[in-house]
Amino acid sequence: DRLAQLLSLAREEAQGRGRPIRLAADRHGYRFVLLSERRWVPLEGDEQLRARSWEAPTILEVKRPDGAREVEFGRDAVDVPFTIVLARDDASATIVANGLGFFEVR
């Protein structure tokens, strides 16, 4: 649930800044990065979108209809819909984004 809320916040932040924000994740944690001078740099100074660690090693898989493997938000009000599958041990959860700012945890 927390990640879904942060994705919504990152989407709003990207629109407000007029600059793309992307989710970056590995087995140990996740963070949000900002496109600055043609480079992705950590989003700093934002308590809500700070880097976070998973409670245990977690695999994050992104599924998009265009085949891209990133979650990225830009200035547009409509994004490419996507699904994130989070897997840890024998458990999994799915976040479904409709491209209009609605994030559902299943």
C-alpha cells in the first residue's frame, strides 16, 4: 500500500516539476530518481520520496503494454498503464496503475 501511495505522489511531483521521475528498485530497496541534465539522479530533499529499504529481499517486476520495464512519470496527465508485481519468499502483491493516476493494490 505504501508503494502505491508513493507512486501517486511521484506522479504528482513529476507533473508539478515538469520533469520525469522514475522508480528505481533492486532486491534491497527502492528510490525515486529525477531526470536532470540528461542523467537520472536521486531525488533528494523530499522526505516522502526518499530512498527506502525492503523489509526483506524483494523482487519487483514491471509489466507494461509497450514492453518497457520502467515506471516513469512525466508532465502528461495520462501515463502508460502498468502493473508491478512484488515477490518475497512465498508471497506476492500486485499494484495496477490505469495511467490516469489510480493505483490499486491486489
